[in-house]
Amino acid sequence: MPRIFAYVLHKNGVADDSAAEMVAAAKKIDPVASPIAITTGFGPEFDTVCSGLCDWYGEVWKIAKEELAYPNAEVVRKALLSVLPQNCILLVAHNHFGIDLSSGLSIKLNAVFVPDVVSIEGLQDVKLKVVRQEFGGQVSAHVACDVSSGAVLNLRPGVFKPTETAPLNGRVVDKSAEVLALPTKRRFVKMIAADIGGVDITKEPVLVSIGRGIQQQDNVAIAQELADAMGAVVSCSRPVVDAKWLEKSRQVGSSGKTVKPKVYLACGMSGSFQHLAGIKGSPFLVAINKNPKAPIFQVADIGIIDDILEFLPELTNHIRESVPSKR
Amino acid sequence: MEILVCAKRVPDTSENEIELNRAGNDIERDDLVYSINEADNYAVEEALQIVAREGGNVTVVTVGSDEDEEILRREMAMGANRAVLISDDAFSGSDGRGVATILKAYVEKNPYDLILTGVQADDGAAQVGGMLAAMLDYPFASLVNSIRVVDAKKLEIVREIEGGNKEVNEIDLPCVLSVQTGINEPRYVGMRGIRQVASVEIPTLGVSELGVLASSVGEAAAKVKRVNYFVPAAGKGAEILHGKREEVVDKLIELLKAKGGLR
């Protein structure tokens, strides 16, 4: 059985949620696996991360170097190559960092790469079978890969549920000395914090959220009128921001804002996992979409199969009639 | 600056309901509307804007079949100077690594200062750009939403990270960047533009032209294989409101009132 490693990201002295999820994923590959955490960073906060990971992992490989203080995938890749053994399986979260790191790492390790894994069916001999999604989540695919020369698996965040277990009291193994110089052709310069914007959608209890189905800028007014009638605020998914129809600060999703409303009206959006990742707190979710195959219907409480450009104005009119103050 | 953009022709998921074929080994592809992968189109636009400022040429390449030529022509109508179709029976069934191997062979014979890809395509894999960079020993950055040429040797790029935050990086040329949607506003391509490039010769390159080892690509070399497609068993699924639109509207209003959705 190949050794299983999990690369753990962290921020402000706290390990990413994927740390526990990757333990659960490792057990899907091998029920008796004792995965090893591997993490990179620098400074006292990083030491806290490493000792915290000992609750979840029997062994935590720590690479502490000043060049690794900020997680630059180009530098981290080189550091990992110095310490990872041949033919291992490495788990990484499929987020902005995993997308940056893993595909190139798989080439350097001469290992197979499977991105955005949503389920693991198991390992038989050298054949690992996993599930991925394609075509915007409309269909799933079983994918088989040959892990005889190792594998890098990027796991979709949030899908592997950690199991409650007693803290393992693992040990930290300092691997820093095995990593020599880390020259890089890509250098971190600075961070740019997200715009707050005129309306803070993260604090709103009711959101009318629009996706690609709104079709053109002029139609945004249809959603705004509904939101006004409901006493709600308009938010959106990525395509609406890409088209410059709404400000970035209105975007819900992993590359936008995380919202926690009581009621969420998903209008004309497919429900990509990146979008759903930005909706927390299990709101009452109503999906309106003319495509009955849209993945949003899998997660919504209430589904309406209709064209939002016709349905929303009618909804607005009825609300105005039924709520006297909105007349 | 000489820029290569790697593009792919994909079924347009926003226009199509994707269904499985009977055998379950592929999606039902008849009647699907195909177009250039959206993120790749942003990458071409970005390349065109860089070349407009800095000078140089934009080449668009795709690994595929004759049918894929249409997206190359479309991107030439947008303004790309050259297009290359990489196509050979030996390439079919390649996994991500195989496609990267093919592109590496092309780039080694035809060097570029900058290589762009879209952030991801229809398979949601987001893998070929990073693999190609690693094979070429070029630096790589993904999820790029701004590119500024600093000088002939380096770029300043902005990457999207979590929560709408961004990070600024400096990256040496040559490099590979995966471009995020929304980086620019891709120009419109009319029928007239497409007609103007209808007769432009687009070279097709195969195993022999690229000098790629046939055993390193294609189905036989693929270590990552799709076994089948399936539609996952529905979770709890939404309760669908049926009926005339007016009835559905009234039902929804009652529900919204009960859940605090009307204030």
C-alpha cells in the first residue's frame, strides 16, 4: 500500500478545514491508512499549526523556511519534491492553491494527477477509482488511475466529511534541513484585499441572486425590482461579474463572498460548487431555472422550472399586490 | 511579445442540457452546441490586448480534430495572427498529461515568450497549463485576472485567491499562465469577421511534424482514464412546484412569507 500524505494549507495560525477532510479521504483509499500531514511555513504561528495537526495525524512533516512564509505554489512545489518519497499518494485541497500547485507537481513526481475529486471508491492493487464531475456538474464520471508510480489527488473542499475521533497525539517531524535552496521564477509581491462595495451582501438575510440566465445587463433591473418588493438585496454568481453587469462585491462563491442568509433565491444559475461554497448556514433555498437538469435543483429546497425573465416580473407583481405596503 | 494561447472546443454547458448516451461511456453529443471554451476566449482577448500594447503576435493552438478548426477560425477573426491545429489519430484518448506532452513538443519547436490557457474547460480539470509549465521548466500561475508587462523579462500578474482577495506576483518570462474569466471584455466576432478568415490556411501538425513519441501520448499512454459517465443519484432534491405560473407564484409567496423572505 502506498504511503499517503496530505498537504495542509493554513492561515493566521489555523489549519485549513481540508486538514480533517483529507484524513477522511485517506481512509477511503485505505481504511487502515495513517496519513502523514505535510505542511510548509515559517514563524511561531506556523509552529502552532503543526502542533494542532497532531490531533488529526500521527505524523506531521514540518518544513519551516523563511521563503515559505507566504504560500507561493512555485516554492512549495520545490520544497515538497525534496522530501516526498517516490510512489506516494499526495492529497491536496482543490482550491486556489491546489490548482496552482498540483498539476505541475505531478509531472515532477512522475505521478498521475486527478483534479477536483468528489468521491473515492477505493484502491485495488494499483488501480484507484474516484469520481469527478464534468460539464458544470451536470454529469459525473468514474475515473480510474494507475497509482503504481504515485498520485497527486486534488480533493474538492467540503465533500469528505471528517469523522469524530479522539486526538491522535501525533508527533511533529522537522524536515526543514532536507530542503536546500528554493530559488523561484515567481515572487509574491503583495495582497489586495477584497472590495467591501456599497452593499454588504454578507450581512443580508434575504438575497435575490442572479446567474447567467439573466442574459443581459438591462435585465438586472428585473431582479432589482423583485428584491425591492421583497425587502431583499441582489447578489450574483461569477458569470454576472465577469460580464461586468454587477460589482465584484455582489458575487457569492469561493472567489467571491461567503453569505449566510435566511432565504436565498437562486435565479437562472446552474449551482456550480464554487458558487455553493459561498452559501453557508443552510438558508431556505429556492431555485428558478429553465433547465431541469441544472445541478442547483439537487441542493435547493424548492425548485421552479421556468424562465426567470418571465417568472420574476410576475412574482414581483404578485408580491406588490399581496403586501399592501409595497403597492 | 510572441504569445501562444491553448484553446479547446467544448459543448456550451450554459446552452445545453447534458445527457448521457445509451452506453453511458459518453455524453449524447448529437445536437449539442459547441463553442470555444469560455475561459480560453478570455485568454485570447488578453493576448490580443498585450500585443496591441507591446507588439508581437498571437498564435492560437488546439489539440483535437478537424471539427475543432472552427474555433481557431473564430479566434483568428478576433485578431489572432496565426492558428495551429494539432491533430493525429495517435493523440486520441490522451489524458491531461498526454495533451501537455503534445503541447510541449510543439513549444520546443516553436518557442513563445508567454503561454496562456483558460483556467479550466468542460472537464473542470484545470490541469494542462500547470503540467506544460512543469515539463518546460517554466514558472506557472493559475487563476490570473490581470497581466502587466514590466519589461522583456518579467510580468506583474494578479491572481484570484479566496474570498475575493487577490495576490500580486512577479513572474519571469517565458511562463505559462491560466487566465480566469472576467479578466477583460472579449470583443464581439461577427459573421463578417469569420468570413474574412474563411480561406486562411491553418496548418495541421501530427506525430511526425512534432517529433513526439507516439507511445507517450494517446489512449495507450493514459494512466488516468474515464471509465464511464453517470448521473449521480439525486440527493434529497428540490420539491418542484408544478402548475400554472400564476399558481406557482402564489405558492412561492406563501412559502417566502413563512420563511421570512418577505419583509
